[in-house]
Amino acid sequence: METRGPGINSKIDPWGSTEIENYDGLFQEFGIRSIDDVLARLPKPSKYMRRRIVFGHTDLEKVLDAVEQDKPYAVMSGIKPSGPFHVGSKMIAEEIIYFQQLSPKALASYCVADYEAYADNRQSFEESWKTAISNVADVLALGLDPKHAYIYRQSKQVNVIEKAFVYSRDVTYNMMEAIYGDRSFGLYLSALIQVADILLPETSDFGGPQPVIVPIGAEQAPHIRLTRDIARRHEEEHFILPSATYHRLIRSLTGNSKMSKREPMGLISLTDDPDFARRKILLAYTGGRESTKLQKELGGEPGKCVVYEFLMFHFIENDEQLEEVYNGCITGARLCGPCKAMAAEIVAEYLREHQHKREKTLPLAEEILKTQPLPEIPPR
Ligand code: SF4
């Protein structure tokens, strides 16, 4: 799909390549508000929030009200199990964990979108099953608390399929075509299943309507619009319209506008061999000048540098340390060779530690996906 509003320079496609040259345009196009409006209310904002990688939100206040008033709420997101967990999936998982940890009354709902993998990637459910175990092991290793989470596969969650059918009654081909472009009915259907996934924490199984926050990449904004539209039409269910936070898209290590699972050299997966990941960083596109002499004179251009972007998005937690890299770069005190070597070592070390943890979470991931245990639901 291509969505273009008047004067808006964006191309939004949840299932293809998305380029966003003008994030401000999205505010107008999807009614998104700046994260700055609510930043002061966010307890210990994550690095993604502090650095405006989370650039906007819809109705985040509803969730913040619930946190402040000690009321239940849910955080919901998921993954299409079409490949290893990469740093973009890590970012969304860490945001889920952030919202899960804000309150003991928070529920995390994590969906493995195997229907979407079937519709979009023609991937068999058997293949999705194997990848799902690996993906869920990554989320658990990142810190998701399974006792306060519901983790499920779409293909085993009968009520989301039933609800997708119910919601389909209010949806016409023209409506879907206007939102997603001319796509297969499989993709339209998987979009409706996603609507049901987002609304699942508001069903009676989870205690009825409650605020739900959905952290998503900017390219997923059409799904939130569709979900809110359908929730509005189903007054009888008394849904609280779901909230969302929107994340900037990271570029590929090769300098392409969006990192994609379809370009393995351009992304870092959490299952990458640490030495292979190190090589990818050493080959990455930078904002360095043509010669050492020019770099020392003019400084580098971190705004163009993918290595800097990877450190800022994913691998340097401490703001002062990141500022040091930035200042060293723009003043010409840092050169790209040693800077990339340092970044490569940080990434390799991160992967070694993470992979050690995920070895231990793999059996639990398989058990959870087999049994899909319901978490304890906090009283209302
Ligand atoms: Fe990027 Fe580092 Fe080179 Fe600056 S010095 S352009 S941050 S690799």
C-alpha cells in the first residue's frame, strides 16, 4: 500500500518497504501526537523515548492514567515469525517490557503472527512453529516476565479468528483498498486478525475493557487506525480505543532507507554469530569524510552514519557515553576506523551475553507456546 496525504512525503506499507522522509507528515496523516506532550509523565523513560526514537503516540495518557491510579492495563504487540529476531524486534520487545514493568497490574500480550507469515511470506505453519520458539526465547531473554504475560500463536487462538470474522462484517473491499492498497485477501484477513489481536486484552477472558498500549514501528500505523475504527463501530463491546507509540525506522547497515529481514547484511539479528555481526559493522555505511585529513578538519557526519544510528538506537544505553561519540565525531577527534572497531566490539559482546541467556530460555519458550497458559488477571 502507499498512503499519501496532501503534501505528505511518506510511503507507508506494513508488508513491504516503507520510506518515511517526513515524520511530521505522519502526525497529520494518522492523527499522531508528539511524544514530548507526555514525556514528563513517563516514569524513567526508556532510551527510545529519551532519544525521540519513539517520536509520537496516540492516547498514551489513558495508560499513564491507569499507571498513576494503580488500575490494570495491557501492553500488546507481536512478531511475524518469518526469521530471526533482529534489532528492530528487540526495540519493540524492550518497549513491551518497559510498559510491563511500570505496574504489577500490567499485562503483556504477545502474539506470534503465524497467519501473517503464511499470508505475507507463504511460510508454512510448521516453519513458523520453529521460528516462533526462537523468537519467544529472545523476548524472554530480554526480560519479559512470563507470569504477567499472555504469549500465543494466532493459529491456536480460536477467538481471534472468530472475532476477525465478526469484524469483517463491517469492512468492505473499498475500505481495505483505501488503507492497504490492492492486496491479496490473505493480507486483508491477516490485518483483521491483527485487529482482533490488539483488542484481545479487552475481552472478558482478560477482565473486559481496559487501556491497551501498542508499541509499533511507524509503518504499522495503518493497523492502529483500522483497529480504532472497528473498535468504535462495536459499541456493544465497550472497547477503550487502543493507544499506540510509534517508533522511527532504523536504516540498514548498508545505508538503505529501511532495515529489512530480506537483506541479512543490513541488519543485526540476535542469533547472529558475534564475529559475523562484527564484520557487518566493520563494513557498514558511515558518515565519514573522504580522507582522514578532511575528517580531522571538518569532523564526521553522525546524522548520516548508520554505525552511530545503531549505537544510538540499540547498543549504548548511557546518554553521556553516546554524547561522547557524537562530540568526538563532529569535532574530528574520532576517526571511522577505530570508531567502527569499538562499535563492532560492543555489538559482539552484547550478542555473546544475550545468546548465553537465550540458551536458557529456549525450553520455556517451547513450553509456553505449546500450552499458552493464561496469566493471573489482576482484580478490577
Ligand atoms: Fe560514524 Fe564514528 Fe565515523 Fe562518526 S566517526 S561518522 S560516528 S563511524
